Amino acid sequence: MAYQPPNMLVPSLVMGGAILASGLVIKSSLDKSAAQLESIGTGLEKASTALTAVANAKPAAAPPQKRRGPDPNKRYKVKTASRPAKGGKNPKVEIVEFSDFQ
């Protein structure tokens, strides 16, 4: 009489091989995911460092604005002789109104 393997041996070997192969596929996928997560973590650290540097940076001084119009600190002489006026002949303060109708 010849040896006969048990009926479940071949299906068990096939099933075991499939489980082993799927485990290898899952391990490979997890290794790739771990490498991607490590890369993302490194990128986040760099971004955090850059954001901290920007947050701690002193704002640049704004360039001085060019003054438009007359200098308020300059004293201008205006001829007021023979012009309509109210008050005394030699006032301590004289207010001159100027209008330009252009």
C-alpha cells in the first residue's frame, strides 16, 4: 500500500503560503509608510523652525515717507501790507488765510 497524505495537507500548505505572502506584502507596505511618515516629520520640523524664525524676526523699518505740501516747521513770510485786516496795527500774532481757486 502506498502512502497517502492527509486530505487537508495540500490546502493547509496553500493557505499557509498565502498567509505568509500577505504578511510580507503588509510588512513592505508598513515599511514604506514608516519612511513616508519620517519624511513628513522632517519636513514639519523644518517648517516649524522657519515659522519660529519668521515669528521672532523684527519687522523691517518702513522707509520714511516723502513729505507732501509745505514744511510745517518752516516760517514763511507773507506780505500783508495793504491787504484787508481786522484789529490793531502791530498785533503779536497775525493769522493769514490763503486760498487757491484753481
